[in-house]
Amino acid sequence: MAKKKPRLNVEAYFFLKCFSSLFLRSHEFIENLYCFHYQSGAKIGKSFNELA
């Protein structure tokens, strides 16, 4: 059991590290997507107001 415990900690550490980096990346991606959607929506709204 003493040999397996450190390995489990290492695996958990790597899992948490990968998960946190993935979560941070997805958060940034969602933020960028939202910003892009907002900007494109504002452009469409602007052109629509100019047409109307």
C-alpha cells in the first residue's frame, strides 16, 4: 500500500492539473466566443438600424 499511495497522488495531481488547464482554456474560449458573438451582434444590429 505504501508504494501505491504516492503514485495515486501523482496521478491525482496530473489529473487535477490537466482538468484545471482544460477548464481555464474552455473558460477563455467561451469568453472569446461570447465577445465575438456580442461584437458580431452589435454590428448586425447597427447595420439593421441603418437599413431601417
